Amino acid sequence: MAQLKGTIIVTGANGGLGSATVSQIVSSPELKKSYYGVYTVRCTDAAPSLDAALFDQGSPRNQQPGEGGSFHPHEKISLDLSRLSSVRDTAAAINTRVSAGIIPRIHAIVLNAGYEEFERQTWTAEGLDMAFATNYLGHWLLTMLLLQSMDHEVGRVVWISSWSHNPHDPRNSWNGAFKNRIFNTSSIEPIAKGTWSLSKDDKTGWAAGYRRYGASKLCGVTTISELQRRLDRDPVLNNISVLGIDPGLANTGIVRQFGNWFFRVVLWQFLLPAMAAVLVHFIPNGPLRPISKSARDIIAAALRNSPPPLSPRPKDLYLNGSELGARNPEAKDLSNGAILCRDTLCYTQLKEGETALQDWK
């Protein structure tokens, strides 16, 4: 294991963007031999996109560190981010393996898994909106639990975001989904429970779900600054970086819940990728991007130190592809960050001793 620089964790590794990110690692002679991959999926028995990304490069299933110098050592783990018990079990298993020296310390956690609903709306067993629980709450808890296993010098937490988190973004003005700000109460309960944007009250068939998706992404973007402030005050964890990245509109499986066949298949799978392949040559960080370009940008955010705005410690950055991006001003409001952290602690029931972060309350 001496040749490995660290472990990289990618959630939602069977999705379009997740498997493309894994493919970028496996196809790089440098990366595939330097990092141990922990790739989480909802079910390890049904992960065809991840399997294709791995096995097309000749990597055997669940290869352990030190086995075969030309292959990418990795493992697949089942993780349901909407179930906090599953998050705790997964984090405990990873922490145990790092503590025992079986796998290297964590260099990067890529919080990629995403879930978006359109015509329908579902809740977890605890009554939380499914998009909120999957996109934000599970990721937040996973990060807090894994801080003890991160590389204290170069560790990075990368939140995969979306322009949907920002009502001020011109693209949201164009689609008309948002009417006002998202954080507009002294509690995140309406967001957590999905009551502020109910699908049953929406006649468009998509806008309510899009708003809930955007709100869950805003919670993640707000956490970038809030968690970075707390890490910076920690005597042990202060070199860890937290950053976010908008990968643009790429051909992923995020629209699988959308009922409109033409949009889901013809437009999303064929027309948009074809347009992105052309437009990326003129506007590299424009709205439409090939999924391979988005995956390269994610790898850079997680593992690279350049070019600018990346650096050895890219703290509190929000990227739009390979350039600086504009985040919702609500995300940098200290009061919003404090409210989000307070309520998140209540929903996750994080307890003393579960996280290595000193300033966690």
C-alpha cells in the first residue's frame, strides 16, 4: 500500500456522472495506481454503469491494495443515503478499514449522488423529503462521520452542486421555476419535509420537484462555507478543504423520474449530448457540457492543485466547471449557515464522539 497516495470516495458511482468520474480515474495511468477507490451505489448487485467503467479497463472486482500494479484497487459498497442507519453503517466500515491500515486515509470525498423527482413526491420513513434526505442530509452525515479518517494535510470534501440552487441564476429566471428566495424562515423544516414546494400543488409537472432539488443543493452549498469555518478553527483538521462544483447540464440519469418520454429520451440522451459536444469548444464552462468534461472537472477539484483557482488547499471555493462560479448569496449568510447546522444536527441526531470535528454543535 506504500505506493497509494490515498483513498477517494465517490457516492452515486453508478449514475451517469459518478461512473464517468470513475472512468476518468481508471483511464489515467497515474490516478488508477495512486488512489484506492471506494465507490458507493444503492445496490452493489445492480451497478452496470460502474461495472462498465471499471471493467472496461481490466480492473478485477473489488481489488485490494497491493494486488496487481497496473490495475485500480477499489471496492463497491452499498449505501442508501436516504437512510441514516445505512450512512452510519457505511461510515463505520470505512473508518474501521482506514484505522486498521487496510486502506489509505481519505484524500477526497466526492458527494455526487443525486436524486430529483418531478410529477411525484416521496418521503423517507422519518417524513423527510426524499431529495433533501438523499442529496443533502445523508451526505452531510457521511462527511461528519468520515472526518476522522481523512488525510489531515490534503483532504478535500467536494459537493457536486447545480445552478438550480440559485434563484438569481439567469437560467432559473429563464425557466421560471423560482419566484423568490429559498431560505425564508427561521427553520429549514419546510425544506426538509418538502412542504414549501409540494408536487400536488404544481400544475407544470416539473417545477415543484426542481425547486426541492435546488433547495437540497443549496443546503450543500451553504455547508461549504459553514463547515469550512468550523474546520479552520480545528487544531487537527484545519488543512482540510471544502469546495463545491457545478458540473453543468450533462447527460446523466437525474431525469429518470421525469414522465415525458420525449424529454427524457430524445432530448436528454441524444439532442443535448450532441449539442454539448459542439458548444464545449466555444464555451467550455457553458450550460451544456459533455459528461466527460464534467467528470474531468470533478477529478481536478478533488485531486489536482492547479490550474487556478485550484491550489494545494482550495478552501471554500465554488466552481463552475473549471472556473470560479457564482453561488447563491443565501449560501454565504452566516445566520442561514447556523440555522442549517442546528436543524441538521436535530435530523441526523449526531452524538458526541461520532465526529472528529471539535466545533460540531
